[in-house]
Amino acid sequence: MSEQHYCDIIRDETNRALWEVRNVIECIPDSFWNQRYCEMPLWKHVYHMLHSLDQWYINPRVYKQPAFHTEGLNDLDSESAAPLSRKAIEDYFETVKKKITEYDDSLTDDLLLQKPERCEWSRFELILAQHRHLHSHLGMIMGFLIDDTGRWPKVLGLERPIPEHEFGLVY
């Protein structure tokens, strides 16, 4: 990785974060999918995390909801009429990952401090805010899994290469 450009660092750290998100989703046992944590099912915590990343990473002011989204589906303070399946969440993750990867690939250092269309925050601020939000929720979901299984999902440091697959839990 080149450390001469901020965008290269953002791309690398975002790729690592997205790998960790995918790993956490893979580590959720089917029996936990509808289990309630903080009064909401686990799938809803995952959807909230992904939806926020989707809406806020690029530009929240020109965001279009996913076709399956219903009012309050991303709100951790309100019940949802119907659950999202693991397949729906996995497909949504892949859509968000593709969108963010393409966006990151289009960025230059000069663009980072500029504000996207109709947005009051710079691209860099939006990205950094979403990394913070993402890892807050990722940590909570990991905590739920650790508490219930006694194991935690794998994470990546700065030195470890991003694995092609190898998703799973460690002791």
C-alpha cells in the first residue's frame, strides 16, 4: 500500500473494515438471527449498521433507500413488522460493499476536503464518521456473539493481509 496518499489509506482501512463486517455476519449462528439484544433482534442491529454505512459514507443528502427498505427498518428504537433474512442482509452487504469500493476508487486526496452535492460535511468527515459508527455497532454485535458463544470473530490488524476467505471465530 502506498502511504503517500490519504485515499490509499482510506481504501485499505475501508477494505479491512468491510472484511470484518462480512466476517461478523458469517459468524452469527442461524439460531441467533432473531435473538433479541437491547430489545431488538440481532438481524436488525446488523441492518442498522449496514444501512447507516450505505446512507452516510458517500452522501446522505442524495441517498436512495434500498428497494426492500420500509419505514423504521433501520431504527433500533422501533419494532419492524417482518424480519430480514440472512440472504437479504448478505445481498445488501454485497451491494453496499460494491458501492463503497467504487466510490473509494474514484476519490483523490483533493476531493476529500470538498463537500459532496447538497451536503454540509466534507467527504473525509463522512468517511471518518462512518468508520466510527460502523465500529461502534460492529463491536456491540461482536460483544453479543462473544457473550453467547465464548468466542469472537476474527479481526484484522495493520500487518495481517486481508484473507480471501477464512471467515470465522477464534478462541
